[in-house]
Amino acid sequence: MSTYAPPQHGAWAFLALPLVLGVVVTPWTPLLVALVVAWVAAYPMSYAAFGLVRAKRPQRFRAPFLVWSAVVLPAAAILLVGRPWLIWVGLGYALFFTVNLRNARRNNERALANDLVFVVDCAAMVAVTWAVGAGTRSWAPPGLGAVPAQVWVLTALCALVLLGSTLLVKSLIRERRDPRFASASRILALACVPVSVALGAWWGWPSGTWLIAPFVVLAVRAFAVPTRRYARAPSA
């Protein structure tokens, strides 16, 4: 297994979704390129950092950590020069990173709480992406009153999609013997359909109707994936 690339391939989709959604509603600036580089490269850098604190042979992760740090740090520096207020955002992400790091030390990276932190990280990046495009070179980010409703809608959409995907994947793999995860996945998928209608209204009709279809598809997917073979094994 390569120490340069995390083995969780689905995580790349988690990283891409908030960037795509954020770019939809933000003005263009070259700083968005630096944001994409820093955000995407921070993932394998963090993977290497986790390897340094928990792997039996941590020296294998030193070179990957240095390589990815050499990508992340210059991009982050460019962002801080252009948008100094991102220092406060970085501190917030650093706080969440300590939760991930603590779970890595306990070899509990697949804990639900750890996954929820990742979902929050990704969903927040929708608003951060918009703010990088719409913000100015100051120590204060755009005020809450300046944030368009569409940004909040897409942030909520991102959080719901990623949370639903997290529960579904857990119900099929790591928690396949616990039927509660399959139930939670299906309940959330169904609940998201009326929520998507509310999000569509918040976005504004008729263009908001495009928000509903993805959640209908996700609800169908939650019930179409077979789970019977993953039922908890009977006790001896």
C-alpha cells in the first residue's frame, strides 16, 4: 500500500463535492486555484501525519508528509496573503484535526464521530469557497449578512449528501453486522426528500427544483442496496 495516497478512495469525492458546489455560487478569483490545491493536498498530508503517530514503522510516512507539506504550505501562504482572515478558518480546521489525530492515536479512525468531523469539514468548505471568491484582503471574512441564501442551501445539501453516504457505506462494510446503521441510512435518506423540497424553496422556484432529484435518487439507492446478508449474526 502506498504511503503517499490514502486508501479511502471515496474520500476524494467528499473533497471534490464542496469545491464544486462552492464554485457554482462564488465569483472567480485565481485564489480558488490555491484553495483547491491546499484543500485536496491536505488530505494525503493528514494521512501521512496520522501514519507518523500510529504506524508501526512511522519512518515510512516521513517522506510523504514532507512532500505533501511542500504542496500545502505554499498554497496556504498564497491564500493567507490574499485573504488574511483565512487564518481564523485554519484555526477552526486545526481544532477539528486534533479530534482526528486523537482517534488516529487510538487506532479508531473509522469511528462514527471521526467521520462526522470529516463531514463537517467538507460541508463548511462550501461556504469557505464562496468566501474566498467574494471576500477581500482583510482580517475579517464576509459578514453573515452578505452570504447569499444559495450558499447556505448548498452547504446543507453537501452535509446531507455526505452524511447519508457515510451511513450507507458503514452499513455495508464496517458496521454490516449492525442493522441499526442500515436503518439509520434509510431513515435519513427518506427524511432528506422533504428537506430537499424545503431547500428548493429556500433556493427559489423554479430553479430550486434541481435540488430534489438527487435526494430522490439517494433514497432509492438506500433501499435498493441489499442489506439482508449483512444482518447481525445470531449469538451462539
